[in-house]
Amino acid sequence: MNILSSWSGNQSRHISSLLKVWIPRIIQNVEIWHSEEDIPKGKLWFETLRKQLEQVDYGIICLTKENLDSKWIYFEAGALQKKLDESAIFTLLYDLKPTDIEYPLAGFQHTILNDKRDFRRLIDSINNIEEINIDTSTLDYTYNRVWDEFSKEFSSIPTIKKDESKTVKRNDRELLEELLNTVRNLDRSNSDKLSVSNILSTQDGLSKPSRRILRILDDAPKTTEEIRHEIKEKYNEDYPVVLLHTRLMSLLKRGFIKEIFQDGQKKYLSL
């Protein structure tokens, strides 16, 4: 299972590198893709990122006070959102509270890095993927052993200097300029590939599949199976029940839909 770790700035780069080392020690068959280490020198970085996005199952966005306004963070968040459902994208907060985060990043699920119980919820979400699913007792034992060592590493996270925020913004401009130049030189004849306009145009915090579900629920309350059938008819896409359930739970948690019971069946209704 592949997880993309997104970062911008010294603090989040360090946090991302910690995730690469420590999460696989908790869940062994997880691989963290950390761009600083995983793009070989000389490779076209945007093309490498695009290919990696095609393979990822989860995304973790490392947020700190120094990168809340980073254009690069918003770019990668948009790229992840085009590929994944919102429930598969997490923001990892360091020295921040959930109330510090604004939309569209506020629409994702937040995890506090140095909160043992909260970080465990992130691990549980990853573990609940069918291909992993380590039993609870084994995960408890491993997590408790690893956490003590992992949490000691937090002291190595660099502090923010007063002038560092300007450096981050300058680096973001350079990255975006390189991105635009790269996109112009790449073949974009296939509309399914990533494009800058498509990625940056996603501002409502919802992926295309979730918006489709909302449109379907606009007409009348529907069961999960009815939603799945209508998606197949209208959009010629066959959603696995587990994936559809995950999307519905995400929309329910964020207040876009509600559950009702009608004719003895649980149905979902758009708000």
C-alpha cells in the first residue's frame, strides 16, 4: 500500500521524513512516498509526481504554521483530491489546532501529530484497508512499542525562524514556475492525466465521485445499493460497496447528507 506524504518548508519536510521511517514500523506493508528522497536526481519531478499519484492509496498532508499559505501544499492537496476520496486524505497538524485550518484543507480529516490517541486513529484508518487489516491486539502491541521511540523524534523537528515564512513563499513560486514550464513540455493529449487547471480548480473540498453522489441524492432518499445502481447507469462506473460506503460516511460526517429510515431501510438524503 502506497501513501504520499506532502510537505512544504523545513518543519514539514522533517515530519514527512519521520513518517517515512516510522509508519512502516507500525504497519509493515505500507510504503511512504516522500519526494525529497524518492525522486532520483535528474528525473523530471512533475512527471514522477504524476506517476506516483496514479499509484497512491492514501495521502498525508503535513501542515505547520510555516506552510499554511504554501501554494505547493494546495497544489499537492488538489492533486490528491483528484485521485482519492476525501476520506483517504489526512492533514497532519504540528503546533496547530483544527480551527487554524481554512478551506479547502479544512475539509480533510485532521490528525494531531503529537497526540498518541489521535495519531492512533490515523493508523487505524490506514489499517482498516482490506489488504492490510492487522488484528487489534497485534496493532496495539506494535503501536505502543513504536510510539515511545517515535515521539522522542519530535524534539528534532526544527523551530521556525522569523524570516522563514518569506523563504517558503519564494520557494513555492519557483516550484510553480517550474511546474508550469514542465506542463507546457509534457504531452497532455490524454484528458485523464493531471493538469494544472484541473488540479487548482478544485476549491469546494469535494471530489468528483462525491459530487456525483450528491447529485444522485438530490432527487430522493436512496439506499446504498440504489446509489450504486444509479452511478453505474448514469456514469458507467461500478463502485465497490466498501468504497461507496467510505464516501457516504465522509459526506455524512461533513454534513452534506443525512441518514433517514424509510420503509424499514436506511437511506441517505442530500441536505
